[in-house]
Amino acid sequence: MRALRLPGWKTQPELVDVDEPTPGPGQVVVKIGGAGACHSDLHLMHDFDAGAVPWNPPFILGHENAGWVHALGAGVTGLEVGQPVAVYGPWGCGVCARCRVGAENYCENPAAAPVPGGGGGLGLDGGMAEYELVPAARFVVPLPDGLDPVRAAPLTDAGLTPYHAIRRSWSKLPPGSTAVVIGVGGLGHIAVQILKATTATRVIAVDTRAEALRLAEEGGADLTLRSGADTAEEIRAATGGRGADVVLDFVGAEATMRLGAAAARTLGDLTIVGIAGGTLPVNFFSVPYELSIQTTYWGSRPELIEVLELGARGLVRPKTTTYGLDDALRAYAQMQDGTLEGRAVIVP
Ligand code: NAD
Ligand code: ZN
């Protein structure tokens, strides 16, 4: 089968021919219907060196996947060939306390996981291929009625990651509150929709690109701001001087982290999701009192089921553009130069 493989750190992926996977005991092969292209893949191609994460290329890209069950390994029950499914991406050990409650993104025994701290498309072969080998049946989540694999694929990362970040801040998002989304790309545009679908907060979206802000408006953002030197002041002005209750940074650069800290409210949350490599110096007087600053990584299996439900009910609708495997490099190039709207989904 054909596949898009990352051969090494700081290299371009290449189209290769590889053998079709066959499932061992307990495993599932998924026929890929859609594999989302994530900005994290650009970080793998351009920014990461050996040692940055506990796994290494080569592997087939694509950590945001959905399709149909193609083949079941010995002992797998409860799934049927042809059934539409999403693939839960962070593959943990399955038996530690965190994995047992479905938070395999924070597995506590990564040495016993299929790959430590990664998954398909992140250390092991992923979904930018005709088929993906999924090492355990619990990573295969049946799609609810009304959701096709192309729309489901982005929900498994570009949806699940913001959903997890937003869900942990729900208690700070009552009516009258304000949430700021910085970076309205693949993750950010779905974050706007999730905020509107699951809370009554007012949503302010910030991006450098006018097209991204249009996408935020389509998703229900109440106010959109082109980021610049005055953005923190504009957010304060729009919140009666108080600042935002929750800031979600889907860029993670120096400038956006500083903006987040400057725009946040006392007792607020600043959640850093983007991994652009910025740092935020903190001293006693440089950030609002009791501002909680945290990073988040992906989401849990129960949360994926909830996001898929939002998708099936039409409450969250990723904006997708589809590309063939031959065109995958063009999708990444467009993401890089800012001409991609929403999420690129590779349909092999
Ligand atoms: P994307 O390229 O689709 O979107 C990024 C958006 O940020 C674009 O709209 C861009 O115009 C905007 N942007 C860039 N610089 C900006 C700035 N200075 N101010 C305002 N807006 C700016 O990327 P994506 O796939 O949505 O991923 C976003 C980030 O999240 C990446 O760093 C990715 O690696 C990371 N990520 C993290 C997790 C996690 O679990 N923490 C999961 C997936 C992706
Ligand atoms: Zn990702």
C-alpha cells in the first residue's frame, strides 16, 4: 500500500510503498477514510531533534484518523468488519490508574505502552496510508450515526485536544464570563465551536490572519481581533477592564503566551496548547493573582466519545479540505504559509 512516511527528524515526508499490515492477537486494522494533517507534524518536520520526544522516525504520519474496521486479530470481539470507527490517538499501557479511566494521554507506565508517549503517526505508523494497524481494540471507537470518517478524523485531535482543555475550565465559564481563543487554525476553529456548544461564555478569537477570523465568526465567535500590539488592551476593554476568565493559546509562541498572561483575569486560567516553543517568565507581579497556567496534552477516551457526539449532532462541524495522498505535501505547505482554512484531511 502507499503511505506518507517521515524518514527522519527535520526532513520532508516521502510517499513510499509498504506492506499492508495484518492484525496480531487483540489488534485491529482500520481502512483509513480520513487522516487529518496537524501542525504538530510540521513541528516534527522542522523543529524537533532526537531527544525532544521519547520516540524517533521513521514512521508513517497521521495521528488523527477515522475509517472502517478492515480486519480483526484473534480474540477481538464487539467490532465488525466494515463498521465506521475513529482511532483514539494517544496509546497508553492500558493498565495503569490513568489508562484504566481512559486518560491514556497521561499514561503512567509509558515503558509498557505500544510506544512511550506517542501513538500511531507519533513514533509508530499512523493513518496517512490506506490502512493503519491499531495495536489494541480499545483504541478503536465506533462512530455514532450521522458522522462520516472525513468529519470524524479531525475530531480525534483538533477536536479532542481543545475539548479536553475547555472541559477542565468549564467551572470558570459561566454566563457573563469571557474565553479567548488565540490561533484559529485546525484546533482553534473547533475550540470556538466547542465553547459555543458547551458553555454560555462570550468568545473572543484572535489570529494574525483575516480568513482565520472569518472562520471564527462562522463558528460563533462574539468578537474577533487581529493580533497586534494592542490586543491585550482590546480584550481588557471588551471585558470591562477585568480580562478574560479563560485564555486558550493554540500557538504557544513567546508573543501569544505573553498576550495570554496580559489578557487573563485574576483567578483565571491560561492554558497553553500550542507547542511553538515560547516561554513565559513569571514573577509575583507579572501575572494576575491566582492565574492558573497549564499545558494540556490531547484528551481521554471518554472525552473522545463526547466530542464525537457533538460532531454527530452537528453542534461541532470541522471545516475540512480534502486531499489525496499524492497531495499531502501541498496540504502541509498551505498550513505552513497560512493559506489553509480549518483542517486538511488526507483521503487515501
Ligand atoms: P494551524 O496551523 O492549523 O493553526 C495555527 C493558527 O495560529 C493559524 O490560524 C495561525 O494563523 C495562527 N497564529 C500563528 N501565529 C499567531 C500569532 N502570533 N498570533 C495569533 N495567531 C497566530 O495549527 P493546529 O494544527 O491548529 O495546531 C496548533 C498548535 O497546537 C500547534 O503548535 C500544534 O503542534 C499544537 N498541538 C498541540 C496539541 C496538544 O495536545 N497540546 C495537540 C495538537 C496540536
Ligand atoms: Zn496533532
